[in-house]
Amino acid sequence: MIQPASPDLITVYIDGKEIAVPKGTNVIEAAKRVNVDVPHYCYHPKLTVVGNCRMCLVEMGLPAVDPATKAPVMDPATGKQKVNWMPRPTIGCATNVSPGLHIRTTTQMVKDCREGVMEFLLINHPLDCPICDQAGECKLQEQSAGYGRGYSRFVEKKNVKPKRTLLGPRVMLDDERCILCSRCIRFSKEVAKDDVLGFIDRGSYSTLTCYPGRKLENNYSLNTVDICPVGALTSTDFRFKMRVWFLKQTNSIDTESSAGANTVVWSREGVVYRVTPRQNDAVNDTWMADSGRVLYKEIRAAGRLDSVRVEGSESALEFALGAAAAILGKGGAAVVGSGRSTVEEQFLTRKLAEALKAKASLVSRVGEGDGLLVTADRNPNVRGALVTGLAAELPSATLGTLAEQIDSGAVTSVVSVGEDLAAAGLSEAQMAKISIIYLGTHANATSRAARVVFPTLTVFEKHGTLVNQQFRIQRFAKAVPGVAGAVDDLTVLSRLVSACGGAYLGSDVGTVWTALSAEVPALAAIRYSNIPDTGLLLDGSPWAALPFAEGASLHYKPGSAPQEAAARG
Amino acid sequence: MNLKAETLSRIDEVIPHYPVKRSAALPLLHLVQEDQGYVSSEAIEWIAEKLGLQPINVYELVTFYPMFRQKPIGRRHIKVCRTLSCAIMGGYRTCAEFQKQFETRLGDVSPGGDVTVEFVECLASCGTAPVVMIDDELHERVDAARARELSDKIKAGAPTDTGRR
């Protein structure tokens, strides 16, 4: 079928392949759509175009028109409009498509251009790939293999520039490796709004540096490391730890706030080495906060709970489940759920509360939003609690009602799913008065006071989903096995539900989702397996009236979520 | 920043000459250097503040142009040409003589703070090489003997002006 021409689409020809792209697309992006690689360094889709690396040189031609009559000039041999090829190459990043534009990327001229640019870039670049952290994910390395000439004609001495400069607490700079693409400078200025980087001594000795006395220490500084096409900027945390090609990549979600930045967790043999952002143009573009990258350290942090305990002594899971059911069976039970739990866990928490005929409360965690990717709501999944029906209203900062019920004796036992009751405002006396059953990853006042403790998993050790501030349900996967002794949250919750008289709903995400989609109308059509990598927008309109804590941030305006969902539907 | 009132008024006068404030960075740097003898980091920050920029943006400019100084210089600034004609006609000997006279090295402030001696590129008076500029005065055919003469005058605090600019 012939598609009607869309007014916003422009037809261009890349290496002879015809493609219609939206107005304003540049040649690199247009070529990407027909799987033609235009090598580049300085161009980044989320930053302004400067065109200073010259690597994306291509040959460009425009359809020929008669200068006098403006009539198309036809080529009698082919019957098509002639193409006027420009005698000199042009950069792809700064060339926006125009109707009938022709691009060639495979000609001798383009090949010579790339070889020439590569040769200049490599003149002062140290040949220290064997000790360079970027090796394996280095654009310079890849493109010198792909487009370089293969040997060096340079016999002079290379420039000497500062090495091992600490730009900030998390970013190390090796100026000799820098190819002056200025991505980091533009990122700091345009995205992080912290304009501290610049080139000084411009010329043969151009040097990337921070303004003397200032530091690159904003909470987004590590994105400069991600976008650095070479090994000039490296992370002080990841530096010299592991070769990237040994690492397994697992898609995950940043749990530090309700922004829900998409991430990749890099691990090897059960050890996580780093967390980097994953592109999601509707959520976090290609960025994430530095604070979210260190969360993996919780996996092996001191105080990690690694054994099921009953009355303080190690116990088997079966016995502990029995003990917990006995405590809860006496009546007067309450459930404290968490905005940090996954959607599946929240659903099971709700089921547990229903089985116990108890009220579930949540604890809010509100900080200051930075307007970018750390939002005011530091619980990653408050909206999940709303969607699954665990909570009908937003959580409060303290457990006031629960405290009153404990004082009055109405509540005698509490199941806490990962929430520290002491931090949520219960006094020591109140906690001593009740029997606590605690599911959590790390030791705290609640785990110490608890009669039954189930050690559970961190976000890196389990599968699950989270609903971010846009009501976008996003999936994360297990990157590493859980620490020895820990039990999957779903296993504990499911078995606790059945031990307390509810139906057993399974202990893996797939099975739990069967029940979840059957019971929660908002999730009816969804299965864990069919959630796309970029998430799925849910209809948030039933909760539009709630006073959510978040202010405007990247790709989010307060109150805009329902409209977005409506537009999608 | 302790700028003279006249410098301040010239700064305020020059900024609106440009369509965007940022463009006034270079003239401001010149004015501040004229006033203070060099561009201190305090001055860089002051200019950035004045033009709504970040200090790094001004710092990039200062490091690009060799004629912006980031350190104080002596009371008189001796600039010896080293481009071809002057180099052939003995500019290097002239420069060495100045350095010997003031017991200083290239680019340093001489002990006592009298002068700073520096090489510069062509001063556009090749016919009368070797040429030297002392502050804004042009001195032609400065061989070693003439360099000694000029040095004595500077040391004595006597005027060296030739009337040439």
C-alpha cells in the first residue's frame, strides 16, 4: 500500500536507500534509521550540536533544478531527477535533512576523510589502551579499527598534558586521552546546569579543566563519564575494577526516587561493579543521578541480614513462617507496607493484610526534588501501592494511627515489609509492646526488636516492577543472585499469606502476575513478560486528585500523567 | 575588585555596545588589565558576574590570548620583537642585554619590580629592526648599547619616551 505523504516527513536517500524522516532530523539520525553508521564523537542526541570532531563527514547531494525556471533537471539515462553532488564533504551532525537530500557514506572521499580525521585525533592520543578503563567501550578504539588507516605516520613527540586530575569526588580526568569533543562541557552546562568545565590554553595544548577552585561535584557528574567517547573521564569508583567485556548487563531501575530512571547493572560472577543509565526518552533520556549509582553497594553493605531468625536465633524458613503465623493468628495484627517494595510485593502485602483483616499503612519518604531525576518522593513505588490497592491514599511521614492503636492495645503485632518502624516514629516503648515480624534487607532498630526476621533481597537480586511518577510501570530484572541466606520477598510474602489463611499465589513474578492481572483492573492486560523495556504508561486518572509530592522534573509535570495516559489511549 | 572610577565608567559604557553581554568579555578584560596590570582570578570572577557568565567561560578566553597576563608585571613592560627581521638584526642579543641589565629572566618581574622583559611577535617596524616597545613607546634600532642606555634611564626613573607609538 502506498502511504500518503505526511507533511512532517521528508524523504531522503542515504546510500541509495530511501527513507522518510521527520523534519529537523540530522543526517546521523536519519542514517541510523536505515542502519547506516555515521561515526561521530562530539555529536550526542541529547546535547546541542557543535560539530567540532569532524568525524561524521559525509558526501551530500541535492536534487538538481534549473536555475532559471526552477524546474527539476532530469537525467535522461535513468529518468530520475539529477543529483548535484557537493564537491566537498559536509558534517552529518549539523546537516539537517531537506527534501530529496542524497547522502553517500561509502565513497572513497568519505573513507579518506575518516582516515584523515582519525589520524589527527590519534596524533596526541596515548597508546595506553591496555591500561585504559574505556577499552572495550571506547569509540576511538572502535572507530580507529573501523575507519582508521591502521598504522601511524607520526614520528614527532606527543603532547604531554595533565594526567590523573581529579575533577571532582567521582570523576577522574586524563587530559592526554581527551579528544576535545566537549560533550562533558555541554552536558554540565545544558543538562546539569553547573557550568564548571571548559577548555583552556586553546590550540595545540587545549586542556579540559575545571575552573580553579571549583569542582565537578554536582549529582550528575558521572554522566560526563558515560558520554565521554574516550577514556579521558573515568569514574573513581569503577576505575581499574573490571574489564567491561567481562561484565553482564542487566536492565534495572533506579530506586532512589519516583523518577524511576532506567539503568543497566553491570555484574560479573554475582558481583555488581557499576550502574549506568539506560536510554528511555520518556523518562530519563540518557542520564541518571550519581546518587543512584552507588545503591549497589547496599548488596554487600555491613548489616545485611543473611539469616532467618526467630526470637533472635537462626531458624529454618518453615519454622519461622509457622512462628509468624502463630503470632499473627492471635489477632490484633497490622501491616506496614512500603513504597519501596515492588508492585508484586505490594500486591502480596495487600493480600496479607486482607488475610489478617488488618489495615495496611505506608511510610512516606519526602526529600527535596532537584528538578531533574531525583524527585521529592524518595519512595520509588508509591503509585504501585495505589494501583495494586495496597493503599488508597498517599502515605504519611509517621505511623501516627498505628502508634495510637498500639497504645490503646488494639494492635499487638505488626508485619513490616522493609520499613524501619523506629524511623517511622514508633517509640521504643511502643515497639517493645508489640510483636514485630520484619522482612528486610538490612539490620535496623526494627529488625533488632523483631521476633521473626526474614532477610530479603535488594532490587539487584530479584525481578519485579515499579510504577514511577508518570504512572509508568517499569520492569527490572535480577542482576546477581541473592546473598546466601536471604529469601526472595515474594516467597516469604506468599507463604505468609497462605500460612495466615489466604490462597497461595506463587513465589515467582510470573505466577504472582497471573493473580495480579486477574484482580487489579488497571493491570488486566499486562503480564510481567510483556512489559516493554521502556515501560508501559498506566492510566493514573483515578488518583489525579491526590497531592503527590513531586514537582516538575525531566519529562514530568505535576498533574500531567493522566492526560498523557488519556492521549495514549 | 578595586577598579578606578574611570575604568568602571568605561566598562559600563562598553557593555551596551554589543548585542549580547557575553561579547563584551574581551573589551572588559582589556580594560581590567589596563587598570590592574594583569587579570587576576578575582577579576575573572568579577567580569563573569558582570556579564552573567560562569568564571570558566572568561578563564577560557584569558588562557587563549597570550597578551592577557595572569600575574602582575614590573612597572615598565619591555617587549622585544623576535620575528624574522628583528631576529636577524640581533633582537635576541637586545633581549639578553635587557635581562642582564635588570638581572631578570624572560617573563619574570625584575628584582625591585622595575621591569618585565618579554619577547613578542612582529611590531610592524621591520625596516628599523631590532625594535622594542617599552609600554606604549616604540624604540627603533635597539642594539645592545642602546638597550643599556634605555635600561639606565629606566633605572634612574628618567623618561624614555621617543614620541613614537
